Amino acid sequence: MASLILYGFIALIAVGVLFGLAVLLLPPGEQIAPPAPDVKPWELADHELSSQDVVDVRLPVALRGYRFAETDAMGRSVSTGVA
């Protein structure tokens, strides 16, 4: 039983030493980019909309895809411009 505890203790020390070496020797990982500002990055043309105007719009992307508020605003702008 004592040898099992000794082996466990040695394993914990080995893991701690390896972790410490990895922290000291490896470069830091990538940082998360700051959040995008809440501004409208796109503008639709003031003239009558064409299909190319809609194709040219680039919506901002969030962590899980497109930002819903921007996509909804774009849809409302297109619907009023087409109607």
C-alpha cells in the first residue's frame, strides 16, 4: 500500500514538472479578438436597389455565425427598398 502512495506522489510531481516546463518553454497561445463594435458596417445604396447591391453587402460575423440584429436590419432595409 505504501508503494502505491509513493508511485502516485511521484506521478503527481512528474506531471507538475512537465506542466511547469510546458508553461515556461512553449509560446503563449492565440488570444481572443476583442468584440466587434456595435456599428452598422454596411450601407445600402440610396438609389433603387439592384441584385448586385444586395450581393455586395458583407454582414459582420459573430462567434456562432451572423449577428442576428444586423441580419434582421439588413432584411428590413432590403424589403423596404424592394417594395
